[in-house]
Amino acid sequence: MTSPLQRVTPRASVAAGGVLVRYFVAAAGVRMLDAGAGVGLLLVAAHRLDDPRLAARSGGLLVALYTLPHLAGPLLARRLDLTRDFRRLLGVAYGLVAVLLAGAAWMLGRAPLPVVALLVLLSGVGGPLLVGGLSSRLADLVPADEVAQRRAQGLDATVYGVAATAGPALVAALGGWFSPTAAVLALCALALVSAVVVQLLPRPVTPERAEVPRVRDVLPLVLRDPPLRRVNYATMVTAAAQAGLAVVVVQLAGPYRVQPSTAAVLLAVMGAGNLVAALLLSARPLSGDPDRLTTRQVAVVAGCFGLCALAPTFGWGVAAFVLMGAATAPFVTATFAARTTYAPPQARGQVFVTLSALKISAASAGTALAGLLVVLGPVVMLLVGGTAVLLAALATVLDRRFDRRVRSTGGVGSVPS
């Protein structure tokens, strides 16, 4: 595995642990902001606007405006691939997102809604760099051997899992103790800390590099390169199916004879299972070809959907959702390894952010589809989600065999990784 950047200076190699600590501090702050921004804006709208219906509509609009610009991530990602010092670009992006979002939260209910909406929209433009931007640089900050890379990717997946839980939890806690606005401001403050900490990462040294692909060439590259194509659609289908679990757990309250709020415990234990598994992966990294690892882990996730569907009681449901979370950690780690291994070094930022944007879009579609399928009941919804994920795993197997056959006959259709 090679990198377009010099990994780190000899001095930084000795202090690799310190580099990773700084990396994960920076990553945790911005990912908590990204995970908690949506619920924070909803709570601020409910707190500031007197009309509940207006608050719900306004809050929903603001969340959509924050998420929508994530699709424009590849535009910023190309800038990330072109820049000689990724630290400056990420620092500026983190700072602008924090300031604009803090301004929107402060002005909501005090200024015309279009002004607030514009601030949220502009803050969302930097959102893609909050999630995929820093991950695309991780390979340049750790030794090039497979074990070190996989361990770092496992820790990176851990930070994603922690942030996905801690961001909304911080909003809920501070929103109750102080105010929803204070909660959003606290998240923005964490992002500003991240903007400073990211400057403390090793300064990259950029030798002569191949030309960075244009934005319009990145998606065809992802679709044309067999391993990247497989990890892309496997990730999208799995993300869509798992995003629907937020709807499913509420529907499970009836069969399990518990309150809807108690059913939400299932999501919490799923997050706990993810965190424990991710920590284990940082100690015992995955090994093997990332393409095949992705297929294997997608199949395991599909099996977990089946276990969740067959769980007869709430206790068994808790156990099944813990396994779902535990299976998600190696899946995410495998996809990170695949992106790092198969993306062209000069376009790694664009590949990471493009795949992240497609994943977010698929997750949004999955949540919306789950809302339409509630009439089927939670068990059928889980079986449908598991079937879709299993078909995605099967598709990667058939895709790989077809690609191998094409290459063995000297045909066209395979792009070197």
C-alpha cells in the first residue's frame, strides 16, 4: 500500500501513537457535530417557535438543508486532493461549519427563517469534509504495513460509532440542563477545537504526483473499477437497510409488549455492540483482501437482520441487536480498507467523500422507504432489509467472478487498482 505523501517524519514515526491521539481528537469533535446537528436544529426550532407545526416544518427543512449539500462533497474533495497541506483546508472547513451553524442556531426564531436557512445551507456545504475528509488522510499518518493500517482503520470506525452516539446524547443532555441553543453551540465549540487540533498533525510532504482527476471523472472511476464498484453498492444497500432500523424499533414495541421509548433501547445496545467490536478490531485488526472482507461482512450483517426478525421476545431482541452492532464494526472497517487500498492515491479524498455522499443518500432513502413499509410490520421489514443486504453480498460474489473471467480472457471491463 503506497501513499502520495511521505508518511511522517522519522520523529513522528516514533511518536505515531501521539499522532493518532491528535487525529482521533480532531475526528471526534467534528463527527459529533455532524451527528448531533440535525437533532439540535430540531430541538432549537421546537424551543424557539411557538407553533408546534411551524416548529416541526421549520426544523425538518433546516435538517434537510444541512444534509443536502453533502451530495456536493466531491467538489470540495478535489480541492483536498489538490492541496499541499490538507490541514489548512480541513481547519478552515471545520471553522466555517461551526461558525455558520452556531449563527443559525442563535438566530433561529430571532431572524427571518430564510436567513437562518441560508446559514444552515452554507454550513452543510462543508459537511462532507467533517466525515470523509479526515479519513481519506489517515493512511498517510500511520506506517504503511497492513497491520498498522487496519488497526488505525478500526480505531477510525470506533470514532464514527462513538460520535454517532455521543453527538445526539450531548445535545439531549445539554438541551435539558441548559437550552437546545447551548447544546448546538457546544457542538460547534468542539468543531472549533478540532479545527485547531488538526493543525497539529504532521505536516505532509508532497512529491511530484499524478494529475488529480476532475470531479466528473470520479464517479465513473468508482463505477468502472471493480473493487470500488463492489464496495460502493454493498455499502449503499447496507446503509439503506440499517437506516430503516430507526423506524423498525418503534414498530417492535407492540410485538415485544414494551413502550416505544423502551424499544429505542435496541438502537442503544446496537451502538454498544458496535463500539465493543470496533475496540476489539483495533487490538486484533482484520486481515485479508478488503474486497473479499467486504463481501463476507455484508453477508454477516444480512444474517443479523434475520436474527433480529426471528427474536421472539424483547430480551432476545436485545441480544440480536447487539450482534447487529458488533457485525457493523468489521463491515465499516473493511469498507475503509477497501477505499484506501483501491482508490488512486491522487484521488483518495474524492473517492472517500464521494462514497460517503452516496452512503448518506442511500441511508436517507432507506429511512424514507421504511416509513412507507410500516404497514408490512416490523418482522417483514427486517426480513426485507436482510434479503436486500444478502442480495448485495451475492452480487459482489457474482461481480468478482465475472471480473475474473473477463480478465482471464483478456477482455475489457477491468481497471487496475
